[in-house]
Amino acid sequence: MRNALLLVLLCCGISSFGQDICNNFYYKKFPREALLQDLDFVHDKILHAHINPFTEITPVQFEEKFRLIKASLPDSMMQHEFYFKVIPILNALNDEHSDLGDYCITDSLSENFKIFPLRFKLRDNKVILTENYSHARIKLGDELLSINGVKIDDMLDSCENIIPGLKESRKATFVDLMWVYLPRYCYFFMDAYQLTFRSGNSVTVAGQYKPEFAQNYKAPKKDPAAIVFNTYGDVAYLTVNNFNDQGTLSRNDWSRSIDSIFTLIQRKQCKTLFVDVSDNRGGNSELGDMIISYFNDKPYSDYSGKWKKSQEYLRVMKQLHIEDPAYEKLQEGEIMAIPSTIIQPVSRTNRFTGKTYVVIGKNTFSSAMMFAVISKDNKLATLIGETPIKGHPNGFGELIGFRTPHTNLSFIFSVKEWIRPSGDTSINVLIPDIQVPVENKTAQQIIKQMISMK
């Protein structure tokens, strides 16, 4: 999302505390009075600083959640027990960037932790096996029906409650991370997993300690290059896998690379351009604006937004030496409108003037989502592909972090809300202009699909 550097700085400020502290802290019990104070702390920080905590639940339901948690508290609890009381609150913010810091685990617990050695993906509401690091004979692509007698649909319904973020993406997140969620956060299966599959296959898979899992596990390939470019006849295909200008590619590197690519496109007299962000999870949104300037010369509308005044965030701004007189003059809790600006693309001698497609997919997220939405809403390009499952056209961004005073749980959430250029908030999913399957498809296959549809 916008202001990516600030987001990074804020997140770094609430990183997990050290292992030595964890070893001394894990079994500490906190009296009910301390737990109540920590709950009030979470309650007040959300109401004071979160831009809009009531997109999924009402204010009455919000207060009821806290009342029920308080009523359920025993005389004392350990930190990790309290974690499971608090996580549904962060979940209910419906904020794709919110999170509650994981409780710490002692060295002995870490060594005794067993991993569920299978990986799955949620596809068309089916849990599909994609990786097998166990010794069991299971066919990849088979559909999972149950684990230890628990139907997978029931498991998804119950386990999604511990996953913060957008409501529509929680089940997919759980399935992606089932290998760690099941033994550590939900159901706490540790030793054996009795699995049934759609094919009729029924197997028992043993949990694996880290050394055994490390022997079986095949590390994923290195992250793909940020920018991949090829031409196929008179078609140019630019794949942008992230918008990160804080890593291996600096802002200057991005500028030089993109400029060189569009010079080559011009030299080869390409007639069609594909910009593929189907597997792009975001970064600095200014990189998306830069790419737009190479295929569009007309002014276009940016996102608008909302920003709530809070002393908490004002303190963060002062720590980072950021000044905004208009924000500082607001009354506590007052909402500041962030108007949509009109962006005039930078003049480019190598600007592409042919037909442009922006390719989106299930993993398009954050700043990549904004790039695609801006392109669609301003009719700068034709959007093709698949609706993202973890990102939404209207969403939250720019984070603030806190730590509970007694139980030391860290949590983050957004202070700004972003509204797409069209202003449409009725259907908060990004629907491509032309729907075509792009997951696991090559550039040539995507091009061929589009040619066949003409």
C-alpha cells in the first residue's frame, strides 16, 4: 500500500522479543486483573487509532466480544492462553494488514514441536494436496475430506476464527498454512493425522520433528526475479513479481530496468503489451505509477482515503519526524479525508501506444492490487485473469503497532482506509474485464488464450 517505507518502520518497532525472555516468560501466569487491563488496552487502542473497526461487526457486537472474553477469564492465565482469547478481536477488524504477534515458545517446546508434513491449497472451495513430505503414498491433486475424523469444512469454519485479515481470505490462509496451524494454533494435532481423500484413499501421516522434516523438505525455488520480460512475435510480456524497492532492486534500478524494457518494446515495434501482476504481493505503489506512465499518457485519478486523528499515531509521526499540519489540527477521533489526486504521467519518448492488458491472479495483493484497480477504473488497460483471493480494491493500509503492558502481546492494525478511484464500495472484489485462468499458466499460454478469444 502507499507509504511502504513507513509501514516497514512501524512493523520493525514491534518485532518479537528475544528467546531468553521467552524462556523465562512462557510459563508465567498473569492474574485476572492484569488480563483485564490488557484487554482494556487492546479495546482502547483499536477504538482510538483504527480507521474503521466496524466493517465486519457493529459497535454493539464489538463491545459484546470484549464482555464475553472478560466473563470467561479465569483467576490467572499464561500468555499463550491469553493469545487465543485476543486473536478473534483482531480477526474481526476485517483488516488485511492486522496481526497479533505469536506467543513465544521455549527452546524445549520448539524442539518438541512436530510439523504436519503436507501442504494444501484451497481451489474452488476444495482443499487440494500440493506437496507431500511424508512417507505416505498420496497422489498430489487429491481432495482432502477429513483429518482425525473432523470434516474439512467444519475445520475451516472453526479455524478461520484465529486468522486476522479479510473475512473472504481467511480460509485460504488457513489452508496455505495448515502444516503449522493444525499443530500449534487449531485442534493441536501433534503425533498422527488420519486423512481421508476424495479418491477413497485413507492414510495415517505422522507428525515430524524439525530434523526429520528438514531431510524430507525440498526448499522452494528462490523467489522469482522482480522483473521478467520477453517478446513473442509482436507481443511484449512484462511480468512484475513484486514492487519492492527496498531489496535487491533499488528505485534507480527499477527506473533503469523499466525504461530499458520499453525502449526495447518500441524498437521491436510490438503491438500488444501484457503487464502481469498475477503473483505480485505488493510493495511501493509508486512503482506501479511509474509503469503506468510507460503505457498511458492521459491524466488519471488515484485512490482517495480516510485517516482518523489519534494521539497514538501522532506520537509515531513525531518519532519518525513526519509533519502534517492539517492532521495535527484535527480533533481526537476526527476523520481526515484524503482526496483523490489527478496524476499526470511523466513524459516518455519510449511510451507504448498499442493495446495493453493487465494480468491479475489469485495472489495479486496490496500495491499490485492498487496498480490493477487504477488501471481498470481509469480505463488505462484491459484487466484480464482471475479475481484475487487475499486482496480487495478498497482496503486498509499504513500500520501502527502496540504491545500489551502485562502479557507483552504485540499487535498491529491500519490507520488509513483506501477507496478505489471509481468510488465503488458496493462490491469489494476485483473482477477482471475478461476472466481467463492464469494460475500456473505460462506467458505463451495466457497470450494464446487471449488470441483465441478475439
